[in-house]
Amino acid sequence: MKGSVVRHLILADWSLHRLQIIVTLIAGVIAMAVFQLGGEKAMVVGSVWYFIALIMIGHMLPLTAIVNERKNHNLAFLMSLPVSCIQYTTAKLLSTLGMFLLPWLTLVISAILSITARGTVPHGVIPIVLILAMLPFVGFSIIAGAGLVGESEGWGIAANVFCSSWYGLTWYFMTQIPGLMIDAQKPVPVWSHTVRLLLGAEFAAIVLILGVTYYLQSRKRDFI
């Protein structure tokens, strides 16, 4: 029974937000198509649109799937189901994470394939693309955690603003790291200690944030 309730909640979320996933994928495909046109302007525009698509799904999905559920009083329906706080938390984290990973992985893999397919783009840029693509994943984790634990629209908006403000700063600080921009111009990816450290820190942050979110939610008596 427990598995069926969790599965029902996950499928319901996917049904409600499938359009958002499709729109993100379409936006990412258009961005990569512009990138493939060649030329400096097309590559810059395509790259910007590409990361905007990743940021959109990373920010909007947890807001609509978690925060707006409370704002629109959809929890009244959940109260009619035999669902515990742990089941609700498990379903929400799994469904929201899955809905994010589908377009995120698709766009990241597609970007890497696009870079390797183009002879004019140095393959050394691939590690930087991965580092930057992980940032919306970290932002997604923060917003989802704030929405679940904070239980209010204010926490979700605050997390959204916080995450939105750090992307430009992160790019600036990355350009100040010795050797990182130089390695990006090389014909093959360079997995330096700095690159591995940044990717490892991002992955650890995601695991920690989602783990703490699940732990804090597990200590609640209800999800209302």
C-alpha cells in the first residue's frame, strides 16, 4: 500500500508538470540549434539560451511542484489519502528530482555531443560546461529543500533570488582561477585537480542539501 501511494503521487506530479518539461527540452534544442549555426554571435546567443533553459527548469520546477502546491491549497486532496509525512516527502523528492533530471541530463549530454561534433569548438571547454551545468542542479536542490522544509512561498522565493544571484558571480570567479580558462582552449578536455574539486564540491552540495531536506522532513509529524 505504501508503495502504491508513493507511486500515485509521483505519477500525478509527472502528469501535472509534463508540459513544463517538454517546453524546457524544446527551448534547449532551439538554443543548441542556434549554437550550431556557427559564428561568434550565434555561439554566444545559443550558449546563453541553453543555460537559461537549465536555470528555468532548475528554478521553476520546484516552485511549481512544491511551493505552489501549498499556495493553491492542493494539499487538501492529499489529506484524503492514507499518506504519511515520510511518504509525501519521498514522493515529492523523487518526482521533482526525476522531472528535473530528465531534461537536465538530456540537455547536458546533447551539449557535450554538440561540442564534440563541431571541429571549431575546443573540447577543453567540456569541463567548464559541466561545472556551469551543475550550478542549476545545486540551485534546484536549494529551492526544493527550502520549499519542502520552509512550507511557505516566501522561503521558495528567497531561495530563488539567492540562487539566481550567484550564477554571474560564479562565472566571474571561475575566470579568475589560474589555468582554467587556458585549459578550455585545448583540443582535449583537461580534468585538472581544480575541475575535479569544483565538480566534487557541487555534487557533495547536492547530496548534502537533499539529504538534510529529507532528514528535516522525516522529523515532522505531518506535511500540512
